[in-house]
Amino acid sequence: MLFIIDMFNVFNHIPKTMSKLHKNIMPVSANGSWLYTQDEKKYLDFTSGIGALSTGHSHPYIIDKVKQQLPKLVHIQQQIFGSHPPQIELTQKLLKIMPHKGLNNFFYVNSGSEATDNAIKIARKYTGRQNILALNKGFHGRSLAALSVTSSNVTSRLNGLSLSPGVFFFNDKTDLDRILEFQSSPLDVCAIIVEPVQGEGGVNSIPKHLLQHIQQICRDNGILLIADEVQCGSGRTGTWWNVEQKNINPDIMTFGKGIASGYPFAGVVSSGEIMNSIGESYLGGTYGGNAICSVAASATIDVFNNENLLSNSEKMGLYIKNNIETIHTIKQVRQYGLMIAIEFSFSNETEKVMKIVDLLRDEGILVLLCGHKGQYIRILPPLNVSLKDVDIFLTKFHKIVGNI
């Protein structure tokens, strides 16, 4: 009991500004889709580390690969040595799953925010231009540069006086064309950044026709197209990358979260022509391409291939959608693989949605929120989630939502 009390007292030394959706849960172990607490409760975890745990908690194959690597190399600094075997193996596997062959040069970092920051740096240096256009409701990270192109909510940007200048937000084709005609010449724009499926903004899939219009503007004006696949990539929407479903060939792509099953690993990929022409020592970082995380990412790709996770993502996602979209209080289910948002028809939506989240937690089910007011329920189950676990979720969900 003393150990439990001491653990909770630690919260006094963690910033209260960092909101916690399930703040009274203290996990001590986890396996697959389930996590377990000190007070011997268990929860079906459909938050999956905000999508990072693509293969579930503690996948045995990945754990074994990491254990094998530990006595060999833990960290090799990328600005000192040429590379290392885990990084070389991972790069070879990533090359095989890129959406097009032009994405063939990787810079490894630790998080999606870092990937965004570096994508912006690369675009500005390569083009010699400053301005960036970003799709409204997108989320690209919490560091200053990433936050500058984020518009999924105002809370994370509040009083952000040092945000990067030269950023313009658009909603649709008309907005985009108007910005380029009246606010920023295409000759001043280095990049347009888009999440092909927006996560924090509400799980909004960007229409193929809009993405193709953006791509054509980029091609016609020497602007780089950046696809942020940090959340919607790595198999989350049923293909390795969502741009594959929309016939889009980005000049730069960022990835992270699910690519390494919860280990801190992310990256920026572009062409060798772009990456090798921006100047020596322009990119760097202490922990990027870490050996342990590289092994975890490499093993994650193995699990995807060996266990058919792309197929399971689409199959389980459709199963969830088909079994809840007919509930009378649900207005819409936005489902792309296992990236799902549930929108309700309540007039006081935010309050009732939070009540559903609380009631699900009481029943042992953990879910997320999204939307600028937290007005939608978001679920991001592990991509290897079983039918049995999905049925547990559906039973509890029907029970709770049917009585709201």
C-alpha cells in the first residue's frame, strides 16, 4: 500500500498542465490489448499509446529481438559513426514498404514533432523559401515549429508568442487558391503539409480530389508536398501509408508512432536529391536512429508481415463500424482501418461524450477523445486486436451508449 501511495504522490512533481484522460489509472504491466494496475484491475486498452502500440503491449517477438540486441549495442550516435547493423537492416525493410521509389533517403529521429520540425527545415533549406501552408484541423506536434503548423485546437497554441511566422491555414480548394492569389505567392511557399487522415482533429480523411489538387499545385510551383503519416501511417488505416489509397506521391513523408511498437522512433523520408543537397551538418540529433529502437521498428515490420496486420486492421475496423453505426444516438462513424472516430447527435455533445468515456472506464474499457472540443470518441486499438477483444468492447459500448 505504501508503494501505491508513493507512486501517486509523484504526480505532485509532474506538470499539472499536462492533461491526463485516465489520470487515476496506474498501469504496472500490460500484454496484448490489456493492461493491469497495482490494485489488480485490468483494462481493455483501445488507446494504444495514442496509436503507438501497433502490435499491442509487449509483443513477444519484439521483446525477444530487443533482448537479443541489448548486450550488443544500445546506442550509436549518428553524427559520429557511419551507421550500425540494426539501422541498416531497418532501412532496407523500410525501402520495400515506401509508397513510391522516390522516398529513398531516411533521417531518423525520436518523435513525430521532431519529424515535423526537420521536414520544415529541409523544405525551407531546399527551396530557399519561408512560407508553409497547412490544412486546417491538422495536428503535427507540440514543439514550436510543429505547433506553428497545427490547428486541431487552440489550447496547445495558447500564448505561443514564438510560433514560426509565414504559416497559412486553408480548409479546401477555394481557400488554398485564394491564399496563393492574395496572401502568399507560390514563389514564397516552401511546402504544403497535410495529414492524409487527421487524427487529433477528428479522424477526418482528406478527400482524394483535394490531395491531388494540392499535389498538382506543388508540382506546378516547385513547392514540396509533406505528408504527415505519423498517426495515420504504419498500417493504421489498412495500408502501410494512407497516401497509397489516394494515389499521392509526397516529396517528404514523416512517420512515427506505430512504426516501432511503442519505442521512441520516428523519421523523415525524402529523395536523395533533396536530402543530400541541403548542406553538410544541417541535420542531426543525439538519439536518432538508436540501435534498440531501430531493432524494435525492424521487428515491428516483421510482425506486420508475418501476422497480416494490414488485413486485420481493415477487417476489425469495418467490423466495429458495422456493429455500432446503427445505434440511434450515433451521428457518424469515421472509420479508416483501425483509426476510428465516433460522433454523436447529442446537443450537449462534449459533456455526454465525457460521461461515456467515464462509464466505459468503469466497465474496464479505455478510449480516447478527439476534435477541437474533445467532442468525439476516438479508438485506436492495436492492429493485431482479436475478434474476442473487439466483441468485449462492442458489448460494453452498446450497454452504455444504449442507456445514455
